Amino acid sequence: MIGLFERFARPLLRVMDPEDAHGLALRALRLTPLSRPVADDARLTVRAFGLTFPNPVGLAAGFDKHAEVPDALLRAGFGFVEVGTVTPRPQPGNPRPRLFRLKADEAVINRFGFNSAGEAPVLARLAARAARGGIVGLNIGANKATEDRGADYVQLIEACAPVVGYFTVNISSPNTPGLRDLQQAAALDDLLARVVAARDRVSLRAGDTPVLVKIAPDLSLAELDDVVAVTRRRTVDGMIVGNTTVRRPPALRERKLAEEAGGLSGRPLFALSTRMLAETFVRVEAQFPLIGVGGIDSGDAAIAKMRAGANLIQLYSALVFRGLPLIGEIKQALLAALERGEARTLADLVGMDAADITAQPWPE
């Protein structure tokens, strides 16, 4: 069924307005009867954050913002799916147009601004599918107009913990004014103190629900030092490195579209996000696992991300250009790396190149 979807839907999606195409892709996944994939090779299993992932390839937040199709995406072969970003109250986000394809660069710029259906419908959908199994994480954010952003994150954790596999605290989107300020040491310390207290409080009725923090690839190394120190001190369960970038690499070919405001993702983000991942890995010192995201569009890119320090990986923008078959291609590449003897297990791959990467010149 994935082959039929790719054959008939993707050519149409490529010529549509990007946001309209996104909506059509969601509808197609709701309606296409995808069968369960063949069970993953046991060598792809990853244990992280107290959870067991059937394979390390996850879908990043942003595709299924309102938790409409997580089960279809799991059936497509992902080892886990992250839905959201969701905010407590509904909000429309920024005006359209707010999504742009840079085709020549295999990149995307978005400035959605946390467009969200709000907590209520997302919670209802997640509760309705909770018994089906599979790891579905929830990326959470604060409403644009809220005065106490920490309270928004706490509210979502307390409401949704019983029906999600993990939470991602999104403090790194560039499209909500002031949100990235939460990455500063004092603000982050206050936020994570409240978030971790909520995590521990709800565990009494919902069991352990890991809390991860998603950071920007645009942090300075001094800022990264502070972020890692705070996350370690506050016993966060893991980090995701990283979100979209506000930088515009000089090699971009779609120069006019590159002038659009918003976060850049896709292939041009790979070098920067991988460097930040390696820098994070050496600072975390194995205290908790990392998810690497940014520019993964091939099996080789996925392997490089793991060798830089990722226990798990996520992708999204590459699906626009490569489609759902990319999931299987990455899994086959990981198995081939093990068969070639690059490592005995996937866990042995993690961080193999991190020290070397941090010694290289900073990517443009």
C-alpha cells in the first residue's frame, strides 16, 4: 500500500501549495488502509528513556500536529512517532503563506507559529488509540499569549501523561516570539524544575513518562554548556538535537525563497545539527540518551547521526522529497553497517565519531 501511495499521491503533492499538500497527505494517510509492516529485525531494537523502540527511526514533530494519524505512521514503519507541537488552548499560528519548499536545496522553511487544535482534541485522540501500543510522543509548547509559559507545559504534562510514551518540551521553535529565551540558563532552570516536578507527580497515577528537551542548533557553545548543565542537574530524561535553524547557509541555491522568515530544515541543516549533536554528546557524558534530527535523508546520513551521538533519530523534511520508502532504506542501511562490522550493535555506533567531529572547523 505504501507503493500505491507513493505512486499516485506524491506526484500530486509536489505541485500543490506546500501547506495544502501537507493537509492532503494527512487525509490520504487517514484513508489509506496500510497493513502492519513486517516485524523489525531484532538488531534494530533500541532501549532508551526506559522505553523499548522496535527500530531507531522516528518521525519528528510537525507533520502530525494534531495527533490525527500516529497509527498510520507507525504502520508505515516508523519505530516511534512524535505528534504536536500542541498548546493548551487552540491558536491559529501565523498567517499563510507559512511553509515553503526549497526544491533545489531539498529544504523547507516554516513559520507556522505553533498552530494547534489545543489540548482537548489531541488528548481525546491519544486516549482513543492508547491501547493499540506503539510509542507515540507528544511535543508540547506554550500558547503565544500566555503570561506563564511554564504553567502551559505543566498543564499538558498533567493532562496527557497517561496516554503518551514521552513528552518533548519544545523551547526552540524560532516562530513564537520569546520562546527561545527559555533556553537561557535561569529561565530553563525554573522551567525544568516545574516540568520535572510535574513528571514525578503524575508518575504516581500514570507511571513513568520520560521528559525530553528539544534545543535549537543555533545555540553558542557557551549557551549549550548552560543548557546541558541545567538538564543534567534537573534530571531530564533526554534531549533532542535539534530544531530548525534561523541561519541561511551560503550554499543555498533557492536564494529568493531563502529570504523568507522562519526555521530552515532539510538537507542544508545536516552539518550544523550534527555538529551540535556531537557537542551535546560529549557534554552529556552518557547521563541520558539523545535523539538526533536535522537533514537525515539517507541511510548514510542516519548512520553519521548515530556516530555523532544519537541513540535514536528523527526525520520529517526528507519525506517531502524522498517519501515513505526512506524509512525502510534507513533501516536496511543500519543493518548493513552492522553486517560490515562497523559496530557489533547499534548501541556501539553511538558517539563513535563525536570527539573527531567536535575538532573539525565549524560548519557554515
